[in-house]
Amino acid sequence: MPGLGVTMAAGRQVRMLASVADRDRAIRILQESFVEGRLAIDEFGQRVGLAIVSRDFRNVRGGTRGTGGGARQIRSAGEVWEW
């Protein structure tokens, strides 16, 4: 995924760490999806748990994929991601 890390001089990619705000936004998206009936209670609980323990932004963002909510946005480091 472009823009989710910085490539260092040695060619190694460093992942962007997720902030508390990133996790909170992901959980709000999951809550909306659950309330609208797009997630079962067990899947909702699993995805929220993953959002809480995710260390990097890519993992936080990935936990909200497939919720069927149309174009959702999570912002991190001034960038906007839509899916």
C-alpha cells in the first residue's frame, strides 16, 4: 500500500505506527457497521480487539475492510485513505 511507510536508504520499509486516534476512528467505523447490521456480534468483537492491539496503521485500517460501509475514511499523518 503506497504511503503507509517510509523506505529507508538500505531499502527497508518502516511502517507508520497507529495513534490512539487512528484506533478510535476504526472502532467508530466498526460500531456503525455493527449497528447497521453489517457485522455479527462475534465478528465485531474480534475486529475491535484487533484494532485495540494493532501497532501500525496498516493493521488498524485493514480491520475495517469488508464492512460494506461504502467509502470510509481514516486519516493518519495528514493523509486520507478511502475504500
